Amino acid sequence: MEIYEVTPERLDDLADLFNSNGATRGCWCMYFLIPRKEYGEGRPGGNEQSFRELTEEGGQPLGLIAYRDAVPVGWVSAGPRSRYQTAIGPRATVMKGRDPAEDDDVWLIPCFFVRVGARRSGATRGLLQAAVDFALRSGAKAVEGFPLSEEGTQSADGYLGREHVFTECGFSVIGRPSQRRVVVRKDLES
């Protein structure tokens, strides 16, 4: 598997990946990036346009894309916690125990998507490790996520990741905001 940062040149590959599934076709991983009302209104195509505009503006990529045999098979969203206002805003509950002073220095990995047919092949684990490496190269002091707990693994929210995948990659559980969700963290050495 080869994994790259999503740049404007890779947007058509990401479209191929996201358009392979009804959930990602409308989401374009904008759920945690923009206000929920704007997100809901963007489901028919506006979220894709917003994602493309953010990517084409330059700056730090919004995530990574994985390929197997030149076919896009997976995606992970990763960036500074401050980028994900829906995850850390005043109405958010999962990350409410965080230290807001770290929002620019601690990265968050809020979502994954792996194409049907490529699942259960280690793609999520590979994407997670690549996201940690990306965060380290970008100067992050830690990386966090809020995957499903082992009790919540039957949920449809699999795009959040699974607790065991994070812990197998060296993350520690730092909170359990609900029976279905854990907050995990991996401190990085720069």
C-alpha cells in the first residue's frame, strides 16, 4: 500500500474513492470541519466543493489517501485539533476534557474510510501510522482520536476507527466519555 498527502493533483482519486460509497459521497469528510448546518446543506455536492476549495487553497493537506495497485482504497483525515471545530467546539462533548491551549499543537484523527473490498486488509492501521508520521513531520507534539470503544464496535460509526487499532499503534486511552467512545492519545518525540 502506498500513502500520500491529498494535494490538488490527487482530488480526482479521492473523488473516485468517496464516490464508491453513499456515506462518503455526500460527506467528503467535512463533518468535523464546518458547522453542522452548513454540512447538512452541503450534502448534495457542496461538501465536495468546499473540500476541493480548501485543498486547492494550499496550506496543510486535510489528510492522506492510500492506494493499492494504483487504485485509491483508503482515506484518513488528520490535522491540528484547532481545524476540527465541530469536534472541539462549545457543543462538542467527546473532546470537552481536552486542554484548549494544545489545540494548535496536538493533532486529531477524526475519520477513516476504506473502500469496500479493501477492508480487513490492514488499510486502517496503515493509514493511522502514516497519519502519526505526517503529524510528527509537521511538528505536532501529540496525536489524538476518538474511536469506538470495544463495546461500541458494532456501531455504524466505524469511520471513527476502532479502539484496538489505535492502542495497537501505541495510543493510550485517556478518557471514556461514553460506553461507545474512547479518547486516545499518542505523545510524539520531535
